[in-house]
Amino acid sequence: LEQGKMSKRYFNTIDPEKICNKYGADTLRCYEMFLGPIEEHKPWNINGISGVNNFLKKTWKLVKEFNSTKPTKKELKILHKTIKKVTEDIENISLNTAISTFMIAVNELTKIKTKSREIFYDLIIIMSPFAPHISEELWRSLGNSDSVTHQKWPEYNEEYIKELEHEYPISFNGKMRFKIKMPLSLNKETIESLVLKDERTLKQIGESTVKKVIIVPGKIVNIVT
């Protein structure tokens, strides 16, 4: 049997109506997109469909607990990174990676217990082309009377996405030993001072003499002994 071939002859066809009855049309719709790049051949099976269904259930539970809390910087960063990535994925017809992006966003928002209606407002709009039924229900539950399909597509704000800190890998003679998170606004002199005062640096250096400290802002620190 050819890999992935489906035919009544082999008694291996899958009735989409049964899948819709069990998991819902949005689950089937998202799972078909999640399988892989639209232009590539891929075997069709339902082994992972429950994972997509769980993602939609988690989204439902998360949004249903909304309130009028003002969004935090971390929540805005997650939202605007998601808007940017999903918008680019739609333009590139990379629907599978868009679904993955939604999954990551919902997991991150769930982890930090997001309840802000403002965050969910834009999240549901960009999710609506992928899961129209659940999105419409959640949109109404947020207190809206019109359809989510009539809303303007949100634009991401680069200021929310911009990284303010960097986890610098600290190397000694070219070998990375540990990392230190520092603001990206720091100049080379301040970075060098903070790194050389760190207890882990003092332990690595021991009795050796520091000959040079190579710093590439926003990337690495290498201490030469």
C-alpha cells in the first residue's frame, strides 16, 4: 500500500462528518492546516487531531475568564508577536506555522494567567479565519454584538515586540560557561564591569589574569586570560 494513499478500495477512508460531530468543524479545519505546508504531499491521518482539539478547548477556557484588567507589557509582547507572525504566515500561505503560533501564544497566555479583554479582543480577530465558529462565539462572549468578521485586522506595534534585555553567553577563551541577562541599553564599559564582578566569573578566572574582554553588544561576552 502506497504511503498515505486513501481509497474506498482499501477501506481506509475517513468520514469528515464523523470528525466534525466528534471534535467540531473548527478542529478539523485547523488540523488540516496544521498537517504541514499546503504545497507538500503528506499522509492524512487523525492521530494528532486531539491535540488541536485540546488547543481550541484551552483557548475557550482562557478567553471565557476575561475581565477588564489592563494588559501587562509581557501580555502585549506575546499578542503583538503573534499578530506579526500570523500576518506574515497568511501572506506566505504558511497556514501550518500560523496554527503553531496560536498554540504557542495560548500556552504562554495561559501560563501567566492572562485575563485582559484587550488582549483577547485582537487575538480572536486574527484567529477567526482559522477557527471561525469558536471565534464568533468567543467574540460575542467578550460583549460584542456585531460579527468578528466585520472587524479591522489588527496591526502589530514594534515597540511592544522590541527586546529590552539579552541573555549574554559568557565565554572564557572561547568556551561558553554561563549566561547573564542584562539590559540592551548598557554600554560596553558597564557590561564589562558587571561581568567581571560576577561570582561565577571570579571562579572561572581563579588565579589567572584577564588579558582582554571582548564584548559584542546584544550578542556575546568573551573573556581572554
